[in-house]
Amino acid sequence: MKWLCVLLMRNIQCRIWICSMLIPKKCNPAPHCFDYGCRLLSHHRSKNIKDSYRLLKLQEGCSLEDVRNVYRDLAKQYHPDSGSASADSATFIKIQEAYTTVLNDLTEKMKSREKAEDEEEDRLKSKAPQHRHYLSFEGVGYGTPSQRQKQYTQFRVDRASEQVMEYRKQVMERQLAMNESMLAKDVRHSKKAKITQAIERLVEDLIQESMAKGDFDNLSGKGKPLRKFSDCPHIDPMTHNLNRILIDNGYQPEWIAMQKEIRETIEKLRKDMVISRKKLGNPMTPQKEKQWKEVCEQFVENIKTLNKRINDFNLVVPILSRQMVHFNAGKEIARVQELHTTQVEKKNEHNTKDSGNKSDGPLGVKTSFLKWITLALK
């Protein structure tokens, strides 16, 4: 016969002796005794937890914050040092033990819940493909979902901090660039002012030097007062007087001179083409056709040069409506051909009329003489 002694929890404050039956040595009665003792312990423990909830006036499943608030209120009532009329040390000890029991129960429930979640995650993790583990949280972190969530939160905080620093850096760079551009603008403005002043001084020196040499002595109207160029009150008289002096002495602006040069050049090229076509005659032999092709090629090169001159003119002309378009060499050559054909046809018609008048001259005299005789006889 064996005697087993099981010492229960100290909070129960009692001892239970369990006697085992007389059984063969091959059998092991310990598991049954322990199983029975565990059932007694779990039953008494659950009863103690329920009493603790009842003492604290709480429902099972309440939050940790509710437990702390209730304990704080009861401690104010029953704590010996609270000065309350209902203060009682024995009741406060029971409340404190109940509070400890409830806290331990909530802690165990939370641990068991987390353990169940981890087991469920491990079970699903073994079935799911390995890459699905990193589909959430942008693939950041490792470990359980809660651990990865904490790591991902920290990652987002770090990334936000870096973005803020980068934005501040860009703002400072932009301000620095703006300050540098303003400084460069001031430098350019000061250089421009210095150049303008230098040019004004140079012009004034040249005028004084020319006056000393007597270059202005041959101007028309020297020594006479300047007369007004226009009576319009909205026009600056000084500007018009200067323009009148320049015009009277043969000065022309650059764009007017270039425009005149372009018009004279195109007229000369057209006349040269007409003369060259007239010299070759009609119809042209193969040798003359070859010469005509050479003349056309030279004309195309001259038109290209003239078009470049037109580009220079369009850059300096002050009025947009005064700008010129390029000349088309093909159209100019076709116009020369049409002009030559028209001249040849007119010449042929004129020759035909002259030949007809010459042939019809004697017949006309005879006809008029016969008509005169007929009239005389009547």
C-alpha cells in the first residue's frame, strides 16, 4: 500500500490526504492520483476566481482598465489609512487578494490568446507559400505579425523623417539658388550700367573730337536755329529734329538699307535669267539645254544666298509686318519660262500681222480702184 500526500495551494489553507488502493506493483497509480488532484485544483481555482470577480463587483471578460478603476475605488473605501468610515483591514486584504487573482487570470487569458494566435499563424504559415509571408507591410520586418507591424511602424516613422529632411534640404537649396540668381542679376545690372556709362562717355568724346576737327562745319543750316520737324504735341521734338538731321545728311537705318539691297538683288537676278533664256532661243538644242541647266543651278545658289540675307534682315527689322519671306527658286525659274513663252508668242503674232499687211497691200489698191469706177459709171 502506498500513501500519497498532495499539498494544495496556500490560499485554500487546507490539506487533503489521498490514499491509494492496494494494487499490483506493475501498475502505476500516480497518474490517476495526479489527475484527480488536478481536477480538484482547477475546480477550486475557478471557484476562487469567480468569488474574486464577485467581490470586486466585476463581470468576467472585463478589461484591465476596469479592474484597476474598481480596485482604486474600493481601496479608497476600505484601506485602513484612507480615513473612511467603512475602513477595514480584513476586507481590504480580501480585496487585494481578489485583485491579484483577477489580474493573474487576465494575464493568463491574454497569454493563452496570444499563444493560440501564434499557433494558428504557424499552422497557416506551414501551408501558405513562403513568399506570401512578405506580401503585407511592404516586405519589411520579420517574425510574427505583431512584431512585423511594430517594425513596419518604425520603418514608416524613419521614412517620414527622411522625407521631411529631404524637403527641408530642397527648400534651403531653392532659397540659396534664388539668392545666387538675385546676386548674379545685380552684378549683370551693375555691369550693364557701367557699360552704358562708358558708351555715353565715348560718344561724347567722339562728338567733341569731331567738333574740334571741324567735321560738323559742312552741315547744312550750321549756325541757324533748329526748326520743329512736327507740330504734333505727342511727339518729342528733340527726337524728330535728330531724325531730320540724319535724313538730310543721307543716313539710313540698317534694315532699310538691307531691304533696298534685297529688292535690287532679286530684280537683277530675274533680269539676268530672262536675258539668258532669250539668248538660248527656242527650241533649244541639247547643248543649249545643258547651258540652261547650268544657269538655273547658279540661280538656285544665288537665291540661297539671298534667303540668308533675308534671315539677317528679319532679325533687325523693328516692325513685324515689314519682315520678308524667302524666295522660291523653282517658282522664279517657272515664271521666267512663262515670260519667255509669252514674249515669243507675241512676237510671232506681230510677225504674222506684218506679213499679212504686206501681202494684202496691192490687192487693196485694185479693189478700191474698181469700186471708184463702178460709182462713176452709175
